[in-house]
Amino acid sequence: MAAERHPRITLHLGDITTDGEVDAIVDAANKTLLGGGGVDGAIHRAAGKGLLAECRELDGCETGDAKITGGHDLPAAHVIHTVGPVWASGGDEAKQRSKDEQLASCYRRSLEVARDNGLASVAFPSISTGVYRFPVDRAAAIAVATVREGAAELGGFEEIRFWLFDQATYDDYEKALGD
Ligand code: ADP
């Protein structure tokens, strides 16, 4: 069905932890999955101690991979935890391309985990563009292209959202969506 092969992709400005309309929100976590700053800290604060307890059972996560838990005190029923690459500023082109691939893998693996769990709607933050310093325009192009392609290929998604925390990031995702 065409509508399922090409889900709506929508942009939202603000705090991803407030979204109770999607089946899962995605956490830009670190390899320990035991909480951190930025969006990870916000998700753990809003979800409560139950999330941390469940994350302790997961034994961490590799860069570019994704794991799922319940949403606990969050309005969304699930959290998909993924670990973005740390940007290599000053790195050579080959190194930067491998970062691109790891970032694409975060989006792809998150969608696969969502599909495996029968979820139809997922909300992503801008993975790796905070503390991990990935250039936002480059990350936005990868995020949009990977989600478009992955959702069409996997099928069954109704809506994919991006929650962007500031206007400049929102503008870069809007541009990527229009390209
Ligand atoms: P990373 O370590 O992957 O770079 P960060 O959490 O540092 O992750 O930043 C990723 C993006 O998430 C940044 O654009 C940051 O501004 C944004 N962000 C921080 N808090 C929230 C939140 N509550 N909801 C949505 N996005 C957020």
C-alpha cells in the first residue's frame, strides 16, 4: 500500500519527551545506555528510575546499533536507544564517511527494531549533533535520506517524526526534507 510504503515525515520544534502520539521515541544515548546529558538526560529524567533499571539489563549498545525498552513514565510506550558516532573534526574524508555510515546505521537500526516490535510511528531527535558535534546540515541530509529509504523498504510505518530542539536545527532538517 502506497501510504504505508511512504509514511508521513514531519518536523516538530521542541522537547521529544512530550510526544505521546508516537509508539516510540528514540534516545541519542551513549554506549553504556545508563544515561547522560542532552536529550538522553531529558529522556531519563522524564521516564523515571524504571527506565534506568531496564537499561541496566541491556549490557550497553554499540555505535550505530539500537535497542528497545519500555517508556516507563514517558507518554510514549517505548524508547529505542541508539548510539550515534562522535564527529571527527579534522578527520580525513574516509574517516568522515565512516561517521556518515554509522549515523545512517542509527536511523536504519532504530527503524528495524521498531518494525520487529510492530511499531508504526517513531520520533527521532537529531542524533549526534549535540555533544557529539556532527555538523547539523550533514546529519540532517543523512537522517532524512535514511529514514525515507528505510521506512519505504521495511514497510508498515504510518509516521516518522523528527523533534528538533532549536530553530537552526529545525531549518536544516526542513531544507533536507525539501531537497
Ligand atoms: P549527541 O550526544 O548524540 O550529540 P545530544 O543530546 O547532545 O546528543 O544532542 C542531540 C540533539 O538533541 C541536539 O540538537 C540537542 O539540542 C537536542 N536535544 C536536547 N534535548 C532535547 C530534547 N529534550 N528533545 C529533543 N531534542 C533535544
